[in-house]
Amino acid sequence: MSWLSWVVIGFVAGALAKAVTRRSTPGCLGTIVIGIVGGLLGGALFKAAGDEGINEFSVRSVLIAFVGAAVLLVVSDQLSGRGQRRRR
């Protein structure tokens, strides 16, 4: 898969993950980085589960990257303390 494919998949997956987790990151580059790192994380998670990772440009690749990006955002929110709700 070419680097341009990784950028496109990263942007789409990052934008979807940001929308689902209601997270705002700085601009398009932040979204692409979240999606690319999410693609690597999602690929590792899917391979650990016995499935294939990201091999080609497809909807399945976007789904895998989205899952990884969403996990990445949720974990980073929990580690930074933003995921905890205040009790009144």
C-alpha cells in the first residue's frame, strides 16, 4: 500500500474516530496522525485476534484503522483524565 493510501485511510479513520469519541484535535494533520497510528494499532489488534491486518486500500482497511483510532482516543482520554465524569 502506498503512502498516499495511508494518508487517505488515516484521514477518514481519524475523522470518524474523532466524531464517535467527540474529541477535537488540532487540524487535518492531527486527524491523519491519529488515523495512521490507529491503523497500525488496529492492524496489530486484528492480527492478535487471528485476522489479517491492513493489506490494501479498501473499506475493510478503513474499518480496521477506525477501530484502532477509536481505541487510541479512548485510552488517551482515560490516561489524561478527560474520560472521567465529575460527580456532583
